[in-house]
Amino acid sequence: MPPLVLQERMYDRRGGVVPLMQFDDLLRELIASGGPMPQEYALLNRTLRQLGDAVRAKVIARDDVLAYAQDITHRHLEGTMQARALGKKFGYSGDFEMIEAIYTLQTAQEPHLRRWDLYFHSQAAPNAVRNRKAYFHQLLHSHSVGRSKAPLNVLNVASGPARDVREWVLDNPEREVFFDCVDAEIHAIEHAKKLCAPFAQRVELYHRNVLRFLPAKGYDLVWSAGLFDYLADRSFVYLLKALMAVTRRGGEVVVGNFSDFNPSRDYMELLGDWVLQHRTRDHLRELALEAGAAADSIEVQWEPEGVNLFLHIRR
């Protein structure tokens, strides 16, 4: 939408355009003052939630809000985490560079942009992403501690930057844990190869679409943190069946999925065009049953924010 038309629609005080106008007023004040301070986060979140409510009530079109977000981000917030999400450099918002930036708490150097990145990292969703790395490490610990001489073989599906793997190997050099990492994005694989180069004998990387290819091995632990909440139910079940099939008896499949409790959802979807398949605990159980998991083998856990759920299936 051209900026002039956007401005005309934003400042038309009729109907559902009012919440967008109110949000724009606040956003411009914060931009003029050099970005939000922590004491202003609550007001910004509350105003954004009101805008989200207007979209859900269909009194304003989501496309109009996205057009606004693209316009004001391009003019004032280039170089921020928000701009990265909207830019979809590799075709979607949560690409490996975004996940790496969240893991490492990257912020812009310019002070007026850095405040926006600090606000981004304060959100529940980025905190949940960081928590899932710790969750993976705890899984690796629980599966490897006290293990016999047999090594632990791990499949990491949609492995992204593989920083979680690198950190685990660095912190646990004595553990006999071997990783097969699969990702459909060649740039993610290249990045992961550099990060994990010192541990090449323990980390194998595959540039593949996991809906079409999985390494033909038996795994003790299969982990996928950030893929399933991009999949429709049918693809979810299809891939889960495939992961269960390559998991050894006594092993475990664990897949992450954003829950329907996500306080960051309006921020992600309206300002970052970052749309996921949010699911409930019951929905995840239903999909696991559909994939052929036994009812007593299923458990759903979560990280401390309660935003990321983890479906566990024991084999």
C-alpha cells in the first residue's frame, strides 16, 4: 500500500482504523524519543494487544496493519530484529539467522535502534526460544548420564544454526554423543559447519528437506525445536510418523511447538509477519495419537515461559 494511501486510511477515524491510529501515535512518540525504555514496554504491549483485538474482531484488516508495519519499519527501524523478521531473507521470519540472533541476544549498534532490539528480546517468544536451547541440553544430559559404553545417537531436525549442538559438545567433551543435523536451508548448513568445525567427528550435517529425507539410522533421541509449528496438521502427522520410525526402542522423540498461550503473538504476527501454527497440549496429544503413538507413551511438557510446548513420545 503506498504511504499516502496508508496515511489516509490510518487517520480516518471511522471504525476499526482508530486502533491503528492510536498505535501509530504511540510508536511515533517512541521513535522520536529514541526507542522504548523498559518502563514503557507494558504500555506498548497493551496498545499492540488492542490493535490485535481489532484485527481479530475484523474491524481492521491484518493486511492493512502489515502494510503499515512494513512502511514504518522501512522508514525508521531498518537494522532492527523487527526489520529482520519482516524482511524474510530466506523466505520466512524464523530463519537460522534470526534464531542465532535470538540465542546470542544480538542488538543494533545504533542507540536508537538498540532500544527496539532490547524490547524485542524482552518478549516472551524470544525468551522461550532461548529456553528451548536449555531444554534440549537438559534432554541430552538426561539421556546420556549414566549411560553404558554405547554412544548416544541424536537426530536434530531443522537444526538451524546448530549453536545448541556446539554449546553442548563444548560443555560435555567427555560424553559419547553424536549428532546428525538436518536442515533444508543450505545457508544454515554452511553456518552450522563453521560453528561445529572443531567437532566434525561428532556432528554430521545434511542439507535435506526432512519431509522427503531422513538419515537411515536408528536414534536414541530425536529432537525438533522449531519446525512443527510451521506445519499444517497433515504434514505434522506425516513427519512425526517418520521420526518415530527412525527412533530406537527405548528412545524418545521430542518436538517443540508454540502453545496457544503466547503473549508475543500480536507483536510477532502484526509487526513481524511471523505466523506460526499455535497448538494446545490436547491438540498435540491428538496429533501424536494420529501418528500412531501409544497413549501411555505421550507426554507434553513446556519451558519456563509456558510459550513453547514439547511433545514427548517414548518408543
